[in-house]
Amino acid sequence: MNDFTVLVLAGLAGLLLGAVFFGGLWWTVRKGVASPRPAVWFLASLLMRMSLVMAGFYFVGQGDWRRLVACLVGFVIARILVTLFSARSAKEVSHAP
């Protein structure tokens, strides 16, 4: 594969990692707020999400800084997309009378 294809695949992997990380954070906040033990939810979620993302970046990067940057760009784009999606769905749900 040529360099461009590898960088695009690294960016897509970063997009997937970011979607899992920030989507998992959004899900954890929704579940943790309603839980009688929110600290357990948040700590367990943090450890799982960070482990997954660190392993993913290590696997995708393979010692090449360009792959790491492409993966990071995809990760940041996923953050923006999940933020927009969660803000839009939060507007649809109203808790006030």
C-alpha cells in the first residue's frame, strides 16, 4: 500500500477509536448519573476507554509519527461529531415542564 492509503486508514482507525471513546463517555454519563454508585461507573469506564484507546494508538502508529498524527486527527473529528450528536439528542429530550 502507498503512504496515502495507510494514512487514510490510520485516520479512519482514529475516527473509530474516538467514536468508541467519546460515545462510551456519553453513555457512561447517562448511566452514571442515574446510578446509586456513580464513581464505580466513571472509574471503570475511564480505565476501559483509556486502555482501548492507548492500545489502538500503539497498534495503529507502529512507530510512525505520521500514522499517529492521522489517527489523532480522526480521533478529534470523532470528538466533534459525538459532541454534535449528543447536543442534538439532548435538545430533543426535555426534563423541564
